[in-house]
Amino acid sequence: MAYLPLLVDETGRMIIDVIRRFVDTEIMPIRDKVDGDVDHVLVNELLIKMSALGVFNVEIPEQGAESEGPSIATSCAIIEEFARGDAGIGIVAGISSWAMAGAVYGRNTDVVDLYHKMQEDKQPTFACFAMTEPASGCDVENLPEMHGRTIKTRAVRDGDEWVINGAKRFPSNSGISSLYCVVCQTDPEKGEDGIALIYVPEGTEGLSFGKYEVKAGLQADRNCDVFLDNVRVPLAYRAAGPGKDAIVIGRNISLGRVVSAAAAVGCAKAAFEECLKYTEERVVGGKPIREHSIAAGILADAIMGIDTARAYYLQVAYMLSNPEEFGEMHSTAMISHASSAKNYACNMANNTIGKLMELMGSYGYIRDFHVEKYWRDVKEIQLWLGGHQLGQFDIVRRYYPYKTT
Ligand SMILES: Cc1cc2nc3c(=O)[nH]c(=O)nc-3n(C[C@H](O)[C@H](O)[C@H](O)COP(=O)(O)OP(=O)(O)OC[C@H]3O[C@@H](n4cnc5c(N)ncnc54)[C@H](O)[C@@H]3O)c2cc1C
């Protein structure tokens, strides 16, 4: 990846090389089995190996200090590499840092130290960012219009504790995490000031889980309902405080969307590589498929789409790392740029993988040929974090205060 030196430093490139080798040797040979690994036997083996590599939670600083982890561009490039092998594994690798971002932003040493202790006690350790609710998905993320008023999960202060009641749906790493960052509302009348991100440790009385969802793909990621029934945690487990917790949601939307763009690029790249090999070997009309001009045109479009989507996610990652120049991560402008990166990359990947499958005929639809998996995985990457449509609203909001209501 010759373009990387522009935005990724020497250390970042070394990390990416290690991940690429890991993906090529450990994930690629078993990616179809990981896809069907309902009981997570292979997934767990991979996660333990990844943990030994030190790939989890790298952005979480020691003892609440400022993060010295990789840049956002490096983190994105790492996720692209993982998604080339298996996007679900990539999600598991990235979500814990995302879930801990609120505590890091709030310099909440109680929570960061608690998580470090959990990591000492158990490896690998996971965290979960639980925002989506059964009655409200996009609306929770649509802060400019809804201001967090649709969040039904309530947090009420009782002495020196929070008491939480409510339910969350679908969050990645649910059911397997040691720590849950739960997006709550203390008082809908307060709007964004009422939003509270509160960390709940696994095993807390009143915290329980539904069954794991059966999905089209992304088998390595676990998603289930999270129930909170009179859950009590210390006041100190609130991430950052009134107003700041809503900022964390905005920051996580920007971060999540740019990382999703990288994951979509990884899926498209993997499908392209498979298709390139296949169309060299398979002969139609007297010559290999890729020697036909119509096929070369489709392959050219795939290369162009992958290259441009990558260039844009790297640019946005760079912008997010330089808020003094481009604006805060949660600003309307940066959420817009991150949404452009996600929407563009997901559209590109959905369309590109579909066209690549056409070049392979029905073999493109057969599991042994390793392309349809990426087609299934990338669809969900497009659907989560507000999906394409909320992304579109957020994109235009850089230019005018668009409202859906
Ligand atoms: C594998 C997986 C991983 C996930 N990981 C996480 C996670 O880690 N944490 C988490 O909190 N959630 C997670 N989710 C949930 C996901 O982010 C949400 O499902 C998603 O944001 C959309 O919410 P929804 O499904 O409730 O759609 P809805 O809110 O019901 O929206 C449905 C559709 O309505 C349209 N729409 C939305 N808003 C408007 C509007 N204002 N005007 C007009 N049309 C609109 C859009 O087309 C949208 O796609 C995950 C889901 C999956 C399947």
C-alpha cells in the first residue's frame, strides 16, 4: 500500500504489516469456516491469538493518561486489513476501543482503571457500546433533530449510585463483554444534557442478555438484546458528564463511520482479489474471462472504486486526527465527512462486489469461491450506524440544517 506513508507513520506501518501477515496466514485459510462458526470455537481461537499479538484495546491509555495509541488513519488501515479476511473479526478487534472512548475522552480514571484491571484478570477482554434500542435505532444517532429524547433507557441518581432500567438491541460484543457502555437518558426534557453514558460491568445484578441474533454474515461479532433491570453502578461510572456524554456519541458516530468505510474497502478488496484470480483461470468465449474487454472494464471500475474509497477514508481519518485544523470530531462538518466516507465506501463495495460476482457467473454465489461472504458482510456495514439514509442527512447538514420532521 504505497500511499500509506502519506498518512501513516513508521510504527503504524509496522503494525499494519503484522496484521496483514496474521490475516493472510491465520484468517484467510479458514475464513469460510469462521463464517459458519456458530459456536465460536474457531473465532475464540483466533481472538486468543490476536490478543497475544496485542491488537485489542491499543488506543486505551494506561492509568487514564492521554492516548498514545495509533492514529485514526492507522486504526482504519488495520480494520481494512482485518475485513479483507473477515469483517466480523475486524469489528471485534475495534469495538472495545470504541466502547471505551467515552471514558478516555472524559479522563475517567475510575472506568479506565477498572477496564485495565479486567484486562489483567482475563484475556482477551472486550467492551461493548450499547446505543441502539428496540424502539429507536437511527433516532438515537440523529442528535441534531432528536437530541437524545427518544432514548428510553433511564438512569436515575439514587445517593451515590445510578439506577438504570431499559433495553439495548444489537450492540457488537454483547453477551461476551466485561464492560458495557450504556447510552442512557436521565431526563428527556434536558435533551442532550440529559444523555448519560454509563459503564456497567459484566455480572452486575440486573444485567442480562437475550439470544444471539442469527444474521446473514458477520458471524464473529456477537449481537443480542441487553436488558437492564434496576442495575446499580457508582456515580463515577458515568463517562464524562452532562453535555460531554452527548459529545462522545457524536465523536463515536464520526469514528464509527470512518472505520466502517475502511471495513467496506477491505471487503471489496478481498472480493476483487478472488475475482482477479478466478477470471484469469476460467475460460469463456475462447479466452480467460478477464481478457474480455467487458470484464476488464468491470475490473477497472472495481480498482477505481476501491482506490478512491480508501483515499477518502484516509483523508477523513487524517482530518479527525487534526481537530484544530478541521473541527472537532463531533462537529457537523466532521460527522458529514465521516458519513461521506462510509456512504461512498459502502455503496462502492455493495455495487463492486455484486459486479465481481457477475464476472464469476454462478461460482460467485458459491461459498467455496469466497466472494459472496463479502457481499453479505458489507451489506450490514452499510446498514449500521444510522444506515445510508441518516448518513445522507448528516452529509447535507454540512451545508444547511436539514430536518426530516
Ligand atoms: C452486526 C450489527 C452490529 C451492530 N453494532 C452496534 C453497536 O455496536 N452498538 C449499537 O448501539 N448498535 C449496533 N447495531 C445496531 C445498528 O447500528 C442499528 O440497527 C442501525 O443504526 C439502524 O437502526 P434500526 O435498525 O433501528 O433502524 P431504524 O431506526 O428503524 O431505521 C430504519 C430505516 O429508516 C430510515 N430512517 C431513519 N431515520 C429516518 C428519518 N429521520 N427520516 C426518514 N427515514 C429515516 C432509514 O432508511 C433507516 O435505515 C448493530 C447492528 C448489527 C446488525
